[in-house]
Amino acid sequence: MTSKDDRGTEIRAYPDGPILVRGDFQLLDENGDPLPAERRTIALCRCGRTGIPPFCDGTHTLLRQRPAG
């Protein structure tokens, strides 16, 4: 029997949402330097409008809620 902690890393992309990374991982910047990821689950921005790159701050939900017309 394996526990949740033994499953490794899981990466899941959500439609119109972030990429969630769960498990043991190391997040690196474009230079290969580690970025702080203090949680075992992080959300990475895909819309490009976050205020805390590369992490998701929920801005994508505001983009979906634009009034029609």
C-alpha cells in the first residue's frame, strides 16, 4: 500500500485555470536558481496576468467574469 506522500509529483492543468503541482518537486527560475515553494501544492499561472509570477493569484477568474456586451 502506498501513501499519498509516496506517489511522487503530480502536475495537472485545469481548463481556463492554473497548473497545479503536487508532491515533491523543485521549482527553478529561468536561470536554474531555486524559487521558494514552501507548500507541497502550488498553482502556476497560465493566463500571464498574475501579480505574483510565476504563481497564480486567481486573476484568471476575473477574466472569465467579464460582462457580455
